[in-house]
Amino acid sequence: MLLLLSNDDGIEAPGLDSLARALAALGRVIVVAPTGERSAQSHALTMHEPLRVYDRGPDRYACSGQPADCVYLGVHQLCPVRPDLVVAGINRGSNLGDDIHYSGTVGAAEEAALMGIPALSVSLHAERSQAPDHHWDSAATLALRVLRALLADPLPPRVHLNLNVPDRPLHQIPGIHAASLGRRDYAPLVAENRDPRGREYYWVGGEPLGLDQTEGTDGFWFDQGWATLTPLHPDLTHRESMGRIGAWALGPEGHR
């Protein structure tokens, strides 16, 4: 079995190595990760400049692009055959609720899903203000558990999984709970300042305001100490509104 591993924290991220070691139990692991941190890059692809790839040892490559670039290059260029699984992580910080729309980790898994390859994104709720000694192995162990279940019971094409793990020892995590996406709101922030040459610049992104605690959501279960697993799909069509907008008079001069 061939597995492609990427992330959005960069080739030197500790979570990447923990996950690579765990995935080796399933087969050959090829790592293609960004040269540095690419957090909050979502599903961006590099279309207007060349991509550079650097050999970092056996089955290990650093890419100048975004996480989705890494998966695209890995599948179509760097892997000797089409991967059986694509895994992204372990992200430093959770990807719960609305985070999935911004996350480069989730974007990497979604890129694989668009190609019809089973994929999993993995995140550990590791706060940047904490000591660097996080429980990466807890997330890696649970990710391996999920992948074994996925191989035994494959999901429909283009569905990918998002796993979030509390930053604590494995024995302190009750288990993995299936969960729907909740909401995660952030304080609006635009910090304005001036550079040494007197030109204005802006810094965006406020602190999280909290997680949706609606029962059954990822925020609900995560707040109770569980790891959460959410199936995602790239089709964002709101089908309940199709009939309604179809009835709108949108033709020229009101003609349908």
C-alpha cells in the first residue's frame, strides 16, 4: 500500500514526523510537504509562478507551494503509482467548525478527494502559547485507527474525513466520536499600522470567540474531551434552495 502524506505546517513540523512513523504500519509513506508554514491557505493552488521541489531524503520532498500543490504534485509526479490513501497533518491547532474553510490541512485532503482518493486530515488542539511538548503520538495513533476502519469500510467517492484530537495523553481521550460541523466564530480584527517607510499595512484575524455547543457537533463532543471525526464533501450545493431560486424571474425583462 502507498500513502501520500502532507501538511500545512511545513516539512520540519513535528506532527508530520509522528504521523509518518504511525502510517508506516500500513505501507510505504511518501512525504510531500511545504518548505515552510502555509496555514490558512485553504485549497489554494500555485498557478502564476513555478513550483520548486527539494529532495529531503528517501521518499521525502519539500515543495515551495501550498498544501494542495503538494498533493497534486505528489499524486501526478512524485509518487511512482497512484496513492491508496492521502493523509494531511498533524496540524498544530484544531480545525473545527468553520475552520475547515480556511485550513490548508483540510484543503490538502480535499484535493485528494477531488481525485477520488480516500483522504484524512488530522489536527491536534495544540495551542501555540503552550510548551512545544505536545501529544502528537495521541493524534497519530487515532489517525491510524481511523484509516484502518476506513480501509475496512470505504466511504463513497469524494468524501474525506476530518479528525480533531485533544492535546492530552491517549488514555485521557474517551475515544473518537462521529460529529457534524458546528460553528466557530472569531472576533473581527483589522490591525492598522505603518512600516518604517511610513506606508500603511494591515494585520487581520482575531481571537476565537468559542465553539458551537449544539449537541452532536464537533464543538460539542470536543469540549467533552472526545476526538471528533467528520465526513466532508466538496459539493457545497444547498439543494433545499434549488427549487426556490429556480422560480425566480431571472430572464431578460422578467422572462423566464
